[in-house]
Amino acid sequence: MQQFDGKAISKQLRDELAEEVQQMVVEGHRPPHLAVILVGSNAASETYVNAKVKACKAIGYESSLLHFPPEISQTMLLNTIDELNENEDIDGFIVQLPLPDHIDSKTVIERVLPAKDVDGFHPINVGKMALGLDAFISATPGGIVELIKRYDIETEGKHCVVLGRSNIVGGPMSILMRRNTYPGNCTVTIAHSRTKNIKEVCKSADILIAAIGKPDYVTADMVKEGAVVIDVGINRVDDASRERGYRLTGDVAYAEVAEICSYITPVPGGVGPMTIAYLLNNTMIAARKRK
Amino acid sequence: MQQFDGKAISKQLRDELAEEVQQMVVEGHRPPHLAVILVGSNAASETYVNAKVKACKAIGYESSLLHFPPEISQTMLLNTIDELNENEDIDGFIVQLPLPDHIDSKTVIERVLPAKDVDGFHPINVGKMALGLDAFISATPGGIVELIKRYDIETEGKHCVVLGRSNIVGGPMSILMRRNTYPGNCTVTIAHSRTKNIKEVCKSADILIAAIGKPDYVTADMVKEGAVVIDVGINRVDDASRERGYRLTGDVAYAEVAEICSYITPVPGGVGPMTIAYLLNNTMIAARKRK
């Protein structure tokens, strides 16, 4: 069994981007600039947002954090988005979710200029991705595809089972893995909470992508020998033995599944680090178009 | 075995729409208006377009056929689209494909105002459909979903195998059948030309949707007893015994598969008639928003 080293691959990708930034600057262009909108003070959101800003700085991107109080009106938020859409100094921006209840996320997401939508959440980017057209692929699916690619995992004709049908992971992964390209050309099955015989379905997978949000859900008896296992879950499980009172675990029962699969992503250190790297990658894609 | 009677269900849907048109007119609104752009003189396209215009008239819709010579410039075509986008007398319009080589279909499709894109081909409609948002679902997938619904076919937890990954049928069907709604909640497998053990995959289907474009491809040994079989193929096969020199056949070897499945669509007379009816349905959806 080989571990996907998400940290190392994430670093590799970020190093490549840092090099490209230097090159851009040498050529007289400004570095890529990512703006992040944060509304309110959700602790997890603040952590994510800070990590994104820090990651930008580390590779020489410019970044702006626009932090608004939770009571900001939707109109005001939309106006801010309009300004960012028009601001030529910003290559891409994201609106950290979730938003407070009085703001309609759908309206907000659809206000972002598709060419600056580096989260890839705008329906037009989702649609273009589904149609196989040039589009921003959102960070988690994009990061997973990158991981598969850099480990040179064979995908053509393989049976890929995607566990979970969320708009953020399961849905796009099921589309990406069947595309007529590499990575892709898989026979893809998308399984979810309503799937019967889910164990059997998982066991038929050559490539299993678990994004169902249930800690240690995928057990060894659900995995084919030699399968490639990608664990997208990040679940907090109470753990009195840890100082912080919990540990992070994926959707896969790592220890037992690792015994039988050929490749597996650890949690943490697998898909997670790829996500931020891929957001940076999307920002570079946006910046390249500006040059 | 029961046959899906696409003709009858199509008529049912068109009758309902005709009734709604009458009601609209009684209430002092104008009837729905569909415009169709046709470029050049592809015989098949002319047939389709004429059928669409005729279907409009039959249920009291207004329709306009804009027929351009094959040498029309892309700019001129885009200008026409802009006019239709702005014309408040038109509820929806379609650009019949294929277009001549000097015109970029992608650019043309993306120029259509999403709110008038009753073909559902604009990436934003595809994306919204994928995200489970309100969107125009294109006519063939929409028609299939309607057929499943009106025959009250059980879908939840069923294994649906979609054969073919085209942007027009296989792709959207694989998304629609996994949605968290009825029809939907299927475990969906999308199989295609690169799928290994395709017979086995098809045989595991409770619902098999064949859209692979190969005449009589699905044979009895590929179908589970009692499966629901939907044949989207319309293939011309040489047949000297017919006056016109060919016959139409689907992707399913009808006679032998009909012996073992529970439901099956004939070709012609299954999915085909639903397609035009669903285009009319989309046009009504567009018109309702105008009222």
C-alpha cells in the first residue's frame, strides 16, 4: 500500500506556482491577487480564510481579506461583489460559505463574475465543467484530480465509485472521472444515502472516492483488494485522549482499509492540503488570462 | 412486459399545454411564442424544425422560423440572437444544430439568454440542473424524465445504468437520475465506449437508459429480468424491404429484450415523441414567467 502524500503534492504544486509568480514579476506583471470575502465570525470559516490568505502570501500572491460583520445586508454584499468584479487589480475572489441566514447564497454565488469565480461555484462554471468546456473546477474536486494525475493512477476503463452526491464533491467528481481525458474515462457509479447494497457497490470499485461525511464509514469489507481509495471526509470525533478533545478522521476506516488497498489518502494530510493548493492554481489560471 | 407509449404520453402533455394556452388567452395574455433559427439546408434539420413549428401551431403557440442561408456570418447570427433575446414577444427560442463549420456553436449557444434557452443547452442551465436548481432541462432528458414520471416507475434506490456520456443525453440523464427527488434517488452508473465488462454492467441495471448510438447494441443477455429499458437511440439501418431503403432502430434489440424486461420504449414511438413535447413544455415554462 502506498499513501498519497497530499502535503508533498500540495507543496509541489505551490512551489510551481511560486516559480511562475516570480517569472510573472520578472516580466513586469503584477502577481496574482486573490480576494476573500468573509461575513461574520464562524470560527471554522475564520480558520479556513486565514489559511487561504497565508497560503497566498507564502507563494508571492497578493491577497485581500474583506471581513464584514454578520449583519451586513445582502445588497451591501452584492455591491461589494460588483466592485470586485470590476476591479482589475483582483484576478479572482471567493465568498466563504456558509453565509448568515438573511443572505441568499445562491444569489451571492451567481453574482460573482464567472471569470473571477476561482471557487468554481457559479452555475456557469459547473455547467461548463459538465460539458467538458474550459471552466474553473472547484478546489476539492480539482485537488483530487491533481492528486490522481501526479501519482499517475491509471483510470481508463476503471470502475470509479463516488460515495456521496454533494454539489461540492460527489457531483463534480462523478462528472470529472467519466470525462474523455486523463484522469477520466472511468465507468462511474455514484452512490449515496438511498443506495441499496452500498457495501457491494463500494467493493466493486477500482477507485473509491468517499465523500459521504460519516466517520470511518468505509470499512475493509467494503473495499476491493488493490483498490485506490480517496478519502474526502474530515470528521471530528470525540477523543478524550487528545488535548483538544477530538481527533480528525475521514470517511474511511484508515487502518483496516490501508491493509488491502493499493493507494490511500490519509486524513489529515491527503485531500485537505490539495484543496488550498488548487484554489491557488485557479487563481493563477485567472491571472494568466489577464496577462 | 409493458410498452412505454411515448406517442400517447406526448399527446397527453401536449393536450395539457393546449388547455393552458386557451386559459392564458381567456385571461387576456398572448400564447407562448417559440422561435426557431435554422441555418442552411440540412435535410434532417429541416424535418426537425418543421416538426417543431407544426407542433407549436397544433397547440396554439405562436412560432417563428428564421431560416438563414448557410453562408450567414457568425456576427449576423449573433445579432439575430441578440434581437430575439430582447424581443418581448418571443418567450423562448432555439438554434437548430448542427451549424456550418465557420460558425462556433459554443459561442452561439452561450449568446442565448438563459431565460429563453428552451433547449437547455446554455452552460448556465446545464450547471443549474447539475446543482439541482431551477433550470431548463433539455428536451430529450426532460422527455425521458416525464415518461418515467407518468408511468409512475419506481426509481428510489434502484440501480440506473446510463449507456453513453453525451452532453445531450447520457450526461444529463446520469445527473437527473441521482437527484434527491422523484424521479431520481437512483444509484447511477454511467457506462460508455471505454467501459470494460459492459454487458455485466448493463445486466446489473434495474433501469437501463441506452443512448450509445449503436443499432441493436443492447441484447437480451445484457438485460436483467424485469428491468425498465429506455431506448434513446434512433439509428438508420439499411433495409431493402422498405420503400425508403432503411428502417429506424434503437440502441436496443427490441424483440429479444422485450421478452425479459418489465417496461420498454419502442423505436420509433418511445422517447422520440416526448422530445418535441418537452420543448413545448419548456416554452410554456418560459411563458409562465412572463405573465
